[in-house]
Amino acid sequence: MKKSILSFLFLGMISFSFVSTPKEKLDKENDANVLTWQTSYDDAVKLAKKKKKPLLVFFTGSDWCGPCKMLHADLFENEEFITLANKKLILYKADFPRNGGSVVTPEQKLKNSELQSKYGVGGFPTVIVLNSKNEVIGKQVGYNRKQTTTYHLKMINDAIVNYK
């Protein structure tokens, strides 16, 4: 009886080892489904130039702007966008929290305000795409449930095509 139980456990362990996925592979698969938002605008610009990719800047009020939260959920958590962004974009979130919902350093607050002024951002959310000269090659302002992310994806795809 003990032999049969031990044999059963041994066979179960062997069969499990064939179907389990190595941790490294799981980490890579999970990383492919996660966006990396740069925390420094200057570093994001350098990385975009180094990798020769457009820089997408998302102007948001993460803790108070309802349309910003909807756009984040509908677009930035969408698999199609995540795949596109991981291959073809560098991302920076210019956040303007009011209630401390997001940790933004004083340096980030200052830089985000400079960017808001430089790119004429008057409403939230605003998504802009910049080329290697920090020129706007795509811009989409606003979002609501009646709108789909189609407009944002089209603007982003057009900007990628026009990137120089």
C-alpha cells in the first residue's frame, strides 16, 4: 500500500514537471502584457531617441479625472495597445493629481506643468505623440464612454507611420 502511494506521488511529481512552465518564461510573458511608463520625461526623450521610437505622453489627472480613468482602463489596459506600445512606443505619463492619488515628485510636477504649457494642453485627458525633435505628430483630446478608443488608436498608428 505504501509503495503504491509513493509510486503515485512520484509519477504525479514527474508529470507535473513536464507541464509546468519555467519561471523565466512566465516572467517574460507577463512583462509582454505590462506597460512601462517612464518616470522622468528627460529620460523618456533620451530613450525614445536611442530606440528611434515615438514618445507618447498621456496628460491625466489620475485621481480626479473620470474620463482619464476611463481612457486608461479602455486603452492603456487593452491588449492591442499594450502589444503596440511595447513594440513601437516609449511612454510617459504627465500626471496632475489633486488628492495625492498618484505619487508625483516636485520635479515631475514642474516638468509636467512645463509640458502642459509647451504643448498647449487645456483639457484632460490628452494624448500626444512626439517625434525625435519633440514635435507633435499626433494629438487626441478628451474621452467619454460614447467614444471608442478607435480614435486614439488611429491617431497613434498614424503618428507611428509618420515618425521621423
